[in-house]
Amino acid sequence: MMNCSIRTGNIDVSMKCNSEQIPLNEILSLMKNSTSNSSILICFGTRPEVIKLASVIEELTAREISFRTLFTGQHDELFSDVADLIPQPDMNLGIMKAEQTAADVFGRVVSEAAIILRREQPSLVIVQGDTSTAAAVALTAFYEEIPVGHVEAGLRTYDIQAPWPEEANRQLISRVSHFHWAPTETAAENLRKEGVSNVLVTGNTIVDICSRHDLPVSYGMKVLVTLHRRENFGNRMETLFRQLDELATKHRDLEFIFPMHPNPEVQRHKDLLKNVNVVQPLQYRPLLKLLSEARFVISDSGGIQEECAVFRKKVLVCRDKTERPEGVEAGLAKMVGADITGNFAWANDSPEWEGENPYGDGKAAERIVNSIENISQDEGH
């Protein structure tokens, strides 16, 4: 056993963690003996998960490796924006209902996924990131004694309130997963410090999908804005919106374009943006095209921090903490909290960014599927 420390705000909570992951030979035995179906089950429920699993699905298909897909419907209203990236899901739980809490989503996914896992009996369950879907499916697979592979493993803020509930979700997933595909060396080192084994640095799969669009990069007079995180809801979102409108009024040479998330907590402040071009959520390719042409970006999104690296755009991150420190260290991203105005010149005055993409080379899916094939070969011996 080892001591692990999780930071909650300014408080360190120490606990005992099992530092010994299941040995690989026991995992292979589990894969062989507890299942009747050799197929992999890939699970997702949100737009970002679809985007980041698309290249893995494509690579598995190209190599004729058997798999099925399960869509929980956590972000059912946004799925159509990325539906062209993957084939129609084999199964759809349709769990989304109006005014559900995070606990409601988690509970429904666990209940419904358990039925699917018992019926399908996959040899491996793959989840991505830190959503309630990923955490609930991973925990359910653990209870059903089915090995779990985690795409984008090891991201950490070590504050389970920031972001909430994502930080707790990804820490939970790491405790119950058997294979950890880390996007960066920093993420991999986080896992190693927690006593996790079976870690492979792959790069981030979002680089795969962005690179394939092959869009030319320019620095025009558009500013792309996306804001949607819970930590910015309420008065803080109002503060951010007021700053955006003041900046748009002051900088008439710039066009602020805001594809607005449908969440009511975001929409309720919409009327504050009198000089900002508020548009409906964009499908993925039009969003990437806008990003490739933008002068810079203002966002609280995790994925956009990575996409900005591909298209060499600076990003003002409207958060207090990030699980993606690589972009900050590379001079690509700047943490601004709720102060867009005070940091605006950092991006606007010299928008071009030159540096090596810290999130990978576009071959993450290839490395992930290589490791899956190696696991299968080991199982066969």
C-alpha cells in the first residue's frame, strides 16, 4: 500500500491506495476466461468523446479488429454535430432527460451499461477522457470483471472540485482501468506517481483528427469564443460575458464569434452579448475551419487547448486550473481565470505561436491499436 494525496481546494486529503496494479498475465487471464465474445466495446456519450475516439475507431476498422460501439446519449443534442466522424453507434442507451443531475446521469449509465456488458461480454471496454459516461462505464466494467482501456489517461489538477466532476471521474477511471493510454509524458508521470502500471504514452487522439482535415492556417480578425464549464456558471459567466461585449465594442476591427453551448446556464446570459456574433453550435469541420482562420481563441474548453496547438493559435483559458499544463509551458495557452480584459493584449498583440505541438504527432490511434494487438497476441500464447 502507498499514501496518495488528493487536493481539494486548499486541503490535502491523504488516503491509502493500492499501488499494485493487476499483473498483465492476470489481466490476460481475465480477458480469456470471463468473456465469451472477442469483440471490443467502445463507449462514449458526449461530443468530445466522439471526436477523440474517431481515429481509434477508424484504425480498428482498417485493421479489421472486431468491435462494437455504445452511445449513452449523455449529450444527445450535440451528437449530430459530430455524427459524420464515426459510423452509426451499434447501441444507444438514450439516457438523457431534462434537468438531470450528474448523479442521475451516472446512475442511469451504470444501470443500463450493466445490462449491455452482461449481454455483450466484450473482451475489452474502451472509454475516453473524464465524462460521467466514461467513469460510469469503467466502474461497471470493473464490477463485471471486464478489463478497461482508458484513452487520454493521467490528466490531473489534483483538485476534485476543479473541474467538477471531471477530476474525480478521471481519478476513479485510473483506479479501475487495466490499460492507460496517456496523451503526454506529463500525464504518464502523474499515473506512475500514483503507482499505476501498464502506461503507454501515445499522444492525443485529437491531433489525429485535426491533422487529417489539412486546413491552412491564417491569422485573420476573428476571435473564436467558447464557454460552457460548470465552474464558470452563475455570476462568473455573467462577468465573462460582460467583458466579451466590452472588448467587442472597443475592438471594432475584430469579429468575436461565439458558437454557444445549449446549456441553459450559458444561454441565460446571451442577451449581454450585443456586439458578439452568437451562433448555433458548429459541426466539427466548420469549427476547425473557423479555428484555423482565427486570430486567437478565448475558451474554457480542454479540447480546444489541444486543437489550438495543431492550428498554432494562442488561447486565453478562462479557468483557474488546467489539467493540460503542457500548453501553458509551451507559451500556447494562458490561464486567465475570469479576467479576459487584463490578458487580452497577450493574445491580440502577437497572435502567432511557434513551437512544437506538445500533444503529439497525429499517430495516437496507431499506437493505441498497436498495443491492443499486442495484448491480443499475448492472450493467444
